[in-house]
Amino acid sequence: MSSAMFSFHFLLFIIAFLCVVAQAPKRRFEYKLSFKGPHLVQRDNSVPFWEYFGDALAGDEGIRITPSLRSKKGSVWSKNKLESKGWEIEAGVRVTGRGRIGADGLAIWFTEGRGSKTDNQVDNVVFGAADKWNGLGVFLDSFDNDGQHNNPYIMAVVNDGTIAYDHHNDGSTQNLGGCLRDFRNKPFPVRVKIEYYNQILTVRVHNGLTNNQNDFEICMSASNVVLPASGYIGISAATGGLADDHDILYLSTHSLHDPTVDTSQVSEEERQKFEQEFKQYQDELDKAKQDYQKEHPDEKKDEYYEGGDDQWFQSQNEKEMKQIFDGQNIINNVLREVNRKLDELMGRQEMVISRINAMPVGQGQAPQQVQGGGQQQVAGSPIQRHEVDRLINNQNSLLQQIGDLKYIINDVQQKAIAIQNQAGTGGGVQDKMALHEMKDRISNVANDIQLLINKPQANLQCPPPSPSNNCLSSSVFFVALVIQFVLTIGYMVYRSNKEAQAKKFY
Ligand SMILES: [Ca+2]
Ligand SMILES: [Ca+2]
């Protein structure tokens, strides 16, 4: 029973989930109603598809709606209208100021008309835009005009073009809903996402404390909200006695469509509209061409234009002929390539045959057993497959050996060059230095000997005898020599006599 209940609940959940998924609207990015830095401005300081008024100034990273100076008003408005029953606008803003309290605030608009048609800022009393607007305004109200201690406040106010905004009470009785959020001086941009679909208006706010794209919280939601079928998108801001920088960094707009309706099919009405636009554009182009020719009659006509439109376009037959011609060209190229390969193969075959013919008789003509066939090959039969393989293997191994030899020769050569270089640079210098040194020393020795030879002989005589002096005079030396000689002779005579006596006993 309980499992049946569980299955039932699960089924209900699945159905609900499918309904939600099925009802999720199709989103289409509206690039003409969006902008995003960097490189936001063009050379003439304009932002494509957008126009700005008052004190607003576009920079490369975003648009500064007002600077933090007193009593400034500015706004930026789309040039095109958003024409969709459902839409989503996301704006990334920064409201920064040095004061603890800022003013006045910033507004995001979806209105039938543009809220700042002129630069006359006197009329732009609602956060830098005109009062009595027809459409929606989402206000980021910094300053607490009514003293309820409920600012900064974010709220949505819908107007049908008749109501004057109650500034002194911060529109407290006029708004559809709102939330108390401090959007000033945040580390990351504060993001406001406004969704209008099936007459349900939802405002979600990202508090700018993180850089996570998905940290949105619901600020307000209201159903049965009726807004104009199409409208301009605008952002405006104002400062008062207190001032903040009001910057908008990006604005992205999506139109939301019923997923059950196939939006890829263009309706007849839209088709006619596009055709009309195209015709209008072409007429304008022709007129511009004619005007140019009138203004520059001497200008040489474009040679491509001489032939008229026929020069620019080709007929169906021409197109087909060109396709056939291209195809034939490709076939021709392929055939040529095949031909080339065949020639190459023929060349190789001839080379192999000539090598076999050059081989000594008997080596390539020995009778061989054919595998599987069992037939005896007769002498002089054509070359066998395995012989060709062996030849190729031999050749390969030869090539490899030659390669090895080449490598070794190269190595030896490199080493020889290295040794030569060494000898030619560092070693040679050292050897030369050693030679010079030796030469010097030898010449020194020669000089010393020369000096000794040239010295007078008297200097070679023995110094006068003294107890510490043991110089030998020549007479003493000769007497000692004679005595030694006599003693040696005597000893030899004595030994020979001794030996003669010893022999007698044997
Ligand atoms: Ca206020
Ligand atoms: Ca207030």
C-alpha cells in the first residue's frame, strides 16, 4: 500500500517537473538591446544601438550615468524597441561613493517612450528620467526621503502615463513590491534581473558580494502586471545634495517565447515586413549609387560594374558547367598521380631485374622447391620471391653498415677537428711558453758557465787553511791516489797467493 502511494507521489512529482520544464520559456538574445564592455565605445564615442543623454559618459568598460558630483542627471536609452510579450533584462551596476549615505539613485526602465528625449534635464525628475512614464521602472533608491530608515531600497513601479511619482515618500504607496538591499560600494557589480513573462513580473538581485553569476535572490514578484507590448529600455540616474558614481557595466536583454510555438517559422506578416525592409534598403542603395555618380561624373567607372548586374551573377547552366569542369579537373589530377606512381613502380622493377642479371651465375638460378606445389624448378627459371627478399635484406644490412661506418668516420673526424682546434688554441700557447722558458733557462746556464770560464784562475786556489775549511789541495790528492793504488795492487797479489796455496790441498 505504502509503495503504491510512493509510486503515485513520484508520478505526480515527475508530471509537475515535466510541466515546469515544458513551461520554461525559450530565450532569444537581443543584441540590439544589450551592451557589454570592453571596447564598448566606437571612435565617435557612441555606443552601437544606444544613445546617452545629460551627464552620462560612455567609457570602454561601461557607462557612467552620473559622476559623484552634486545635482547631476544622466541616462542611456536603446535606439530600438523591445517587441516581445515576454522578456528578461539583466543589468550589472555599480553605485559607489565616499559618503556613508548616497543619493539619489538609479532606475532601469521599460517604457513606451524614451524617458529622456532631450538634454533638458529640468524635466527628468525621476532618477534622471521623465515623470509620468508609461511602463515599468525598477528603482535603486539610495536616499531615504521619507525618513523611514528603509533605504537603500530596490522596488518596481508601474505607471500608465498618468501618475506623478511620489518622491517625498519614496513611492512607498506606488510600488508593486521591493526589498531592502544595500547595493552601494560592493566589491563586485550588483546585478538586477527583471523578468516579465505571462504578466508575471519578477525582480531578482545579486548582492555583489561574490563573483558567482548565479547568486540571485528574489526581491519582488507580482502577477497580473500589464505592460506595453513594446518599449524602449533605459537606465537613468541622478545625484542630489549627496552624490554617488552611478555606473552601468553591462545590460543583456533576452526576449522570452512560448516554447510550444515554433518561433523558427516566420509569419506571413513578418515575411512581408522583411521583404519591404529589403526593398527599401535596395532602393536607398541605388539612390546612393546614382547620387555618387552625379557628384563624381569624372570618376572612372568601376570596371566590374561596366558589365551591369549580369557580370556579377551567373546563370544556372553556367553554375552546372563549372561544377562539371571542376569534377573533371579532379579526375584528371587523380589519373596523373596514378600514372606517376606506375612509372615509379616500373623503374623499380627494372632496377631489380638489372641487379639480378648482374649477379654471378648459379647464385640466383639454383633449382628451388616451390612451396605447396611440390614441383621442381628447372635451372634458369626466373627469380624466386624469397631470393628477392634475401637480396633486399642484404642490401638493407649493407646500407645499415655503411650508415654505421659513416657515423664512425664522422665521429673520428669530429674528434680530430676538436684536437686540432685544441692544439691550435690553448695547447699551442702553453707549449710555446714552456719552450721560451726552457730557452731562457738554458741561456742563463750558458751565461753562468761562460762567467765561470772567464773567471781568473787565482780564484780557484784553496782559501787559507782553517779548522772549518776542508778544501783538498792537489798534492795531497795525488799522494792519496798513489797510496790507494799501491794498496790495491798489494791486496790483489796477496789474494792470488792465498788461492794458489788452497789449490794444493785438493
Ligand atoms: Ca529616495
Ligand atoms: Ca525611504
